[in-house]
Amino acid sequence: MSFFGRKPSAPRSKSRTRTKEPSPSPSPAAPPLPAPSAEAVFGANKPLYLSRPFADAALVKGKFKTIIQLPPYVDMWEWVAVNIFDFYTNLNEFYGVLTEVCTQQSCPTMSAGPSLNYLWTNQDKKQINLSAPNYIDSVMSSVQTILDDENIFPTKSSQNFHPSFPHTVKLVYRQLLRVFAHLYHAHYEAILHLRSEPHFNSLFAHFLAFGKEYELLEVADIRGEADRPVGVGLLWERWKEAGILDS
Ligand SMILES: [Zn+2]
């Protein structure tokens, strides 16, 4: 179901026995905090990804409701698993193209806004600064490990998803969101140079719509904190205003 026309690569293409699942519940309403304006966050340096025509460039026109909808007779968590696999694969490919410009020198921090640098939580639960390439490599390899773990992402029809699956996929979603946030914030010019902005915008809008629909995304993670807003939080607001995404 990827709009890239790719089949979900192995191993997620295997069919699974359907299990009972609750239908996805509607996403909770966003907290009534007003979103800051682009001017308030960026001053006179409004980034290109929030500017016309780039902010509105898309491969997928209209709403995402149809492509995120749970297909009939498909297990909801199976649907979530297949889509996360696709988001990861597509984002990883974009990142692969941008590794030349995302270096230790260009990106000594995992920046995602004028005053926001994500910290990585290491094995000792300590928050440490990593360069963006190191941070993203850590995200991608940890997500790959999770996707490859049969106990978390089972591919056998006899095996059900572990009860901790919803919690795990939320953590995956949060980290993938951070990768999107950095690539938009730090490398959108390179994306424009590749003329990939319609592709990248559609991938991100699909990711946001899906995350909201299946409650994998926290609004606080998209917006950030008042004094450290996430740059792409404003893109999310803009797409909601334009009717591309549901509020
Ligand atoms: Zn970078």
C-alpha cells in the first residue's frame, strides 16, 4: 500500500492469520495550546520547507485518509507493522542520499529547530549529545534490530504480536519523527536540489497522518516545547490548515 508503488519488502509481505483486534480509535484531540507562528520561531529566517511553493509540493494530492485506512480483514497491528517497515525503508533511502551533506562537521548536533537539539539516551540511560549522523545511524540500526526481531515483529502466521508491541512502535515512531525533523531542518536545501521535495513531503505527511490515526504519535513530540519548538511542527500545522491532514 505504499504510495511509492513498492511492495512491502520481505519479511512483512507474508500473510498472517488474522486475530481479533480493536478497530483503530480516533486520535485524541490536540491540546488547546496555540501553535507559535513561523515568525515567532524563526524570525526573519523562515525556512524554505515552510515557504511556498515547497511546503505544498506533494506527490499525493488531497487527503491521506484513503491510504491510511485499515483495509478490510487486515489485522490492525499487522497494518501498523507493514507501514512502519515502509516508512523506515523509505526514510532510510532518503537519508542514504543525504549522508554526503549530513556530516560530523555540518551537523555536530541532532538539530531540529533554531533552539532544539535532540539528545540520545545511551545504554546507561544517560542523555548524551551525538552528531546528527551518529544519532541517525543509532536510530536506523536500532530500528532495524527491532524490525528483524521475530519476537517483536513476527512474520509467522502462528505468532501474535507481543503485548508490548504498541509501546515499542511508539518509540520507533518518535525516533523516525526526529530523523524527519532533522532532515527538514538541516537539509531541506539538499532535498530541493534533488527535486525530491514532493516525494519527501508526501512521505512525511503520510507518516504524520498514519501516526495520528493509529495513535503512534504524540502531539508534544511534533510540536516540541514552547521554548524549543520542533521546526516541522509548523509544517504539520500548515498541512492541517490546508486540509491535507486532519486536525
Ligand atoms: Zn544533518
